[in-house]
Amino acid sequence: MSCNTKLDQLADEKQSEEKKIKRKKKKSKIQENEGAANTKVPHLSLKEKNGSHLGKKSKTQENEGVASMELPHLSMKEKSESHLEVRYRNSDADSSQVRMMSNGLAIEELITGKPDGKVACQGKKVSVLYTGKLKESGQIFDSNIGGPSFKFRLGAGKVIKGWDVGLDGMRVGDKRRLIIPPSMGYGNEGAGESIPPNSWLEFEVELVGTR
């Protein structure tokens, strides 16, 4: 083998080796780039994607839960119960103005006169304006509204017992509603055609004067 031929063979081998090294470097660089790409943009599996969406939904539900705590929605039943509670509280407030006697007489304060007004008490002569009606039907059987006041001596038995007891302690300007049982009204006899026997009576009475 000549010297030139041997030199040519060595040159070819060197070039072949350099090409192999270049290919290895190029392949290594491509793999590094792919690895970097995979690191920057990871591929999620279907399960992982679903998990990601569920995580967002859970956060939304948490926000909705906070909103629900701040602004609670009442059901129809709860609203009804709420209204009933208000109505019962009002009823309790009204019932504080009603006195129930053991004999069945009910005394309700409708209007309160002046605190320093004259007081009607047993033995004093009083002047009143009134309207009387049957409790059951609401039928008015007597009234002096628009006319002269009715005068009598309180506690002297000049009127039914429901009046003698129910008007005691009123001040001038006071107005009361009296619910009177038959035993303190006209009993089992009644009074003429307008008041049947054993009738419950309802009177609204205003004290206009006493002396």
C-alpha cells in the first residue's frame, strides 16, 4: 500500500468519526429540547384533566357556599313560621292591654286619657258614651253616640254588674271594651226582644266625666 493511499484511508476514517460525533451531539440536543418541552407543557391524562376541572368547580362551590351563608334563602315553611312569630309577638303585645277576670269579664284598654285625669271609682257619679252589641252576632242593641252622655253612680247597682266592675278605675278620656258574660249582664232572662237570654255582651265605653 502506498503512502498516499494510507493517508487517504486515515482521512476517510477521521471524517466518518467526526460525522458520528456530530450525529450524536445533534440527537442529544433534540432529546434535551423534547425534555424541556415536556417539562414546560406537561401532558395531562383524562383523569388528571377531570381532576383539574373538579378542582375549579369545588372552588366555585365554596364561593357559593359563602354567599349562601351571607344571604340565606328561606323556604316557604320558614317564611310562614317567621310571619307567624311576628303575628304572635303582636298578639302578645295586644293581650297585655286585656285583663281577664275570674268571672269571665274581659276589660280591654282602647284609648288612654290624660295621666292626671279624674278617676272613676265606686260611689262617684260618672258620665259615659257607649255602644252595646251582642257578642255572638255583632248586632248593636243600644248606643248614645251622637247624643247626651249617660250618667249614673258607679257601684250603686244602677247598671248591670259588668259595668260597675268594668268601669272602675277609668280616667276621664279613657275608652274601654268590655266583654261581659251573662252572669254579669242580663242572665237567663235577657232584656226585651233585643237581648236574648244568656247573651254575652260587648260594650265600648268612653268616660267623659266624673265627680
